Amino acid sequence: MPKKKLGVPTSTAVIYVGQPRYQLLAAHAREISYLSSTDIKASNFLHYLIDEFADKAHKKLLGELLEKTQSKED
């Protein structure tokens, strides 16, 4: 059995989102699947959210954190 080389990226990554968030993703995926007659998994829905909204979320979160930092300094 070959050993995994350290520092070499794997083909997949796992991110823990927790049970409540996973259930929310799964509920949205089930509804979309039902209404569109297409098989959508929770991971498909999450990929869509990341692809479509990551830049907006990045800017918003950064702005909120910078605002907090400034208010602490004042």
C-alpha cells in the first residue's frame, strides 16, 4: 500500500459545516430537486452558493470585521 506524500494536495477536501447547516442545505436541495425534477444534492447547492456569492460574502464580511476593528480603536 503506497504511503501518501506529505504536502501533495488531495483530490477532495472536507469542510465541517455542522448538522444544522447541513440540514438547511439538504432541505433546499430537496425542494429544488422536487420543483425542478432534477436530482440536486446538498453539495451541489453549496457549490452553487460558493460560485455565485463568494465574492459578495467576502466583501461584506471583510467590511464588517474592519468596522469592528475601527470601533474598538476609537
